[in-house]
Amino acid sequence: MKTITAKIADRSILLGATLGLAARQYDVPNKPFWSETAQERPYILLALICTVGLFGAFTPFQEHANRQRAERRSVVRQQVLQHFGKLLVIAGTARPPVETADLGLHIWLIRRSLRHPWRGYLRRVATYRLGSTPTTRSFAPIRGVGVVGLCWKRNGEVSYDVQKMAGQLTNQQEFETRRDTAGPDAVMGFSWAGFQRVSHRGAVFASPIRNRNGDFIGCISVDARHGHDAMNVDGFWHEVNSLCSRLDHEDFEVI
């Protein structure tokens, strides 16, 4: 049961019992009705009092939902960390090896806002990294922008050797020329200023999370300062895709 559903159930039952007691207090719909009820079913008034006390003090459905949420969060995080550990081993094969604290795994979900009411944008709902650096920067791309935005656009796996691209596109003129001739996807849909903000992450990978209908609902991305070719192997993609297949829309609530 979702938390919001449990909260509504608790409030609805509490409201119903409270209205019942109020009706008894003010003889609604009439006094004979409650007199007959007290004679034929004397337990009803006691049940209403107990219900108000129970649901007013303990909110049992919500407490149950919170326990389920905590249990599910533990399971999901364990799954993420298991796959993350295997990704770290593969990243360690790069030359030089990717530092343990450098590799980052991010989980993204489509959200909507006043600025993007229809198509939405991608919001990072979780980040897994074993170190405090590099600092995660604010990034909320729309469809077609960034590796995660292109993953959304294509509804498929995407990777970019950003380190190599940054070495080739050293100024705005070279960047604009590449964008004009090869199209926005060739530069991850970025403007020159946007590219400058993300070019420090030299290897970026993304794989979609889909619902039961195969529609894109979010994605998982992995990034590091370097090591694209070493990580762009079947074993790496197997771990990322396996994690994507384990997550569904409800898991985003507990990550």
C-alpha cells in the first residue's frame, strides 16, 4: 500500500467514525433511530469510540505502509549496492584505474513542473558514490539533452566518451561547427555553455527504466572522469541493465 493511500484510508475511517459520534450526539437523523440502534446493536457506539481512539492516535494503515516502505527501501538499496560493487570492479580495469570514490551511479525519474508541464524533465532521485567528491551538480535535463536526455529520447542505451569529445572540441567555434554539421545529438544536445558544465565527467553511460508497456519512465546513469572504453563492455552493460530491469515506478518512492 502506498503511503498516500494509507494516509487517505486512515483519515477517511477517522472522519467516518467522528461523524457517526457527532450524529449520535445530535440525534441525526432522529432520536428514535439511535434509541433503536442502542437497543438492537449496543456495540456500535463502542465501536465508533474505539475507532476514533485507534485511528486518531496510531494511524495503523500509515504505520503499516511506513514499515513496508522501510523494508522495500532496504531491499532496493541492497540491490543497487550489489550492482554498484560489480561496476566498480569493471571500472578498475581502466588505465589508469577509475578511483573508487570517483564512480557515480544516478537514478533519474521523469517529473513535470510549471516550466515543463507536458513533456516533463528528468529529476535525479538518488546518487550512489563512495566518496564525497566530486560534488554532484544540479542538473535537470529535458528530453534530448545530456546522456540521460538522449537515453529518454531513444528509449535505449547511450554512452559518450566525453573526455575524448572535450579534447576535440576545445573552443566554442569547434563545438558549434560539430553541432551544425552532425546535429545536436553529436554534442549530447548541449549548448557550448552547457557542455562546459558537464565535460569534467569524461565517461557517461545511461540505460532506460521502462514500465510494463515498454515506455520510458526514468533511467540509470553511471559516470566517471575517464575510462569510457574500459567500461563500455558487455559485462558493464549487463550490470546496469539488470538493475534497470529490477526497478519499477513504485521503487522510486523508496530509493
